[in-house]
Amino acid sequence: MAHSLILFDIDGTLLRRAGPHHRQALVEAVREVTGRDSTTEGIPVQGMLDPVILTRMMENAGLESEAIRAAMPRVIEVAQEVYGDGVPDLRDRMCPGVVPVLEQMTAQGRVLALVTGNLTRIGWRKLERAGIHHYFRFGAFGEMAATRGGLARLAIERARREGLTGPEDGVALIGDAPQDVEAAREAGALAIAVRTGISSAGTLEALGPDILIDDLTCLDVAAL
């Protein structure tokens, strides 16, 4: 089966060590909207959706569930506004092999999209500052579904709804975290795991992804 739709995670897959700006934006948004000081310290953020991280932050800051639900829409908006300011050039933060793989996939006519826990404007801004946003047709972002698997299904549904791919076309999801492998399985996609994030090779191997590689330089795009 030809895999015509390729879904990419961002952090740890396309970019790594992108700086503290993302976490700082979440902290500043919680402070501005709720008046509470918060932190991402102690929260296992890898593979988590931003709204889930924000919920944990506000819970740890002492807010009740009802107050968190009421504050969340504005917190999400402010976090995206804050992140847009002062983000450095991220071209030197790309994982190995990213541009050659994106170029090859684009030349082959594959549809590239994002499945990421980042909020929409944060995710796009990262890719803009890395100079690779133009490779991607659309994205499913952290505020759009409750789980990463739900985001993957949204991306697949959109590609088919817009006529970019058909039901007979294969889908692959590339990510660095266990949640990416699980999301691929939930969505019926080929699970490609890369060891460019913080997950250990053993952790990823234990999940049995369809393809496990050190980084994108090892990906045989033609074989997908």
C-alpha cells in the first residue's frame, strides 16, 4: 500500500531543544488569566497535549475544575499570543534528515500534515521559525481533540474530506514518543518511531512500532 498521507509530530521529531519559549508562554498565560503562578516542573510533558499540560498546571496551582474549564479558552488564546513574540531562529534546531525527507516526500506527491500536542499558532510559529512550515498542508493541533489518537483521526478525516487522499491510500504517522505510536495504532496508520526525542530506544521498541529508526536520515521514503 502506498502511504500518501504522512503525519508528523513536531517536538522531538522535526525539532528538538527549541528553547524555553513554549513553556514560558503557558506559564505567562495562566498567570495573566487566573492570577496564579504555575510551572511545568514535575509534569511529564512529552507526548502530552498543551491543554492537558495547562490543566495540570492550573490544578497544581490550586484551581478547581470549574474554574479551569472557565479559564481554559482564554488561557489557550493568551498562550498563543505570548509565544508569537520573541521566538528565535529555529533552523539550527531541526532533527537530522528533516529537510531532505520533506523534500523527497513532497517531490513524490505525498500529502504532509501535522499531528501535534502544540496549540495551533504555537505549532505553526515553530515551523515558520525553522523555515519548514510550507511543506505541510494542514495540521491537527492540541486544542482540537482530547487525545493524540483523536488528532490523528481528525487529520485523516480532513485529508479525505478535502480529496487529498482516498480511503484506499495508506497513512503513516512519524513521532518520537510512545503516544505517537499509540495514536498511529488508534487511527489505523503505519507507526514510524524515531529516536530523536527523550524516549529511550527500549521504551519505543517495547511498543512494537512498524518502523523504528535512529533519525529521519535512516527513513527509506521510497519504500513507504
